[in-house]
Amino acid sequence: MVALITIVIILACVVLAFFVLVQNPKGGGLTGAFGSIGSQVMGVKQSTDVMEKGTWVTMAIIAALSILSVSMFETPKEVKQPQQSSAPAQQQQPTGK
């Protein structure tokens, strides 16, 4: 299950990278690329809102999936060591008769 969530996180990172790279840092973005004709035909005026919302939603998905994947990890069980007696083992000395 953790492997599946990891794959979804990677895909969401790719989508986030797309959203970030398509946006223009000065606010032009897709609106500047298509010009005024594009805004009349395709409604690109809303593209900055869609890109910004897509960025925030994708970041939220990545954060939620990261928290979920960490919570699904199982802690390793402690390996029990054989109990040692507190008294040292008595050694027999060889008898040389």
C-alpha cells in the first residue's frame, strides 16, 4: 500500500511541476501566450486562477499523501534477546590429582 501511495505522490509531483512551470512569474502565463484573441475564444482569462488553484490543490494532495504514507509504516518489532542471568556462570577448575 505504501508503494502505491509513493507512486501517486511521484505523479502528483510531476503535475505540480507542470503547474509551476506553465505559470509566468510576472502574471502573464497562458494569458500572455494566447493574447486577447485566446481570451475571447477559449476563456484564458481564468487560466491564472485555474493554475493557481491547481498548484494549491496538488500541494495539498502531496502533503496529505505524505502524512498518510508515514502513518502506514509499521514500526519494527523489538527482537528479544535471550535473558542472561545476573550471576556470572561458575567455571569449574580442572582438578589435577
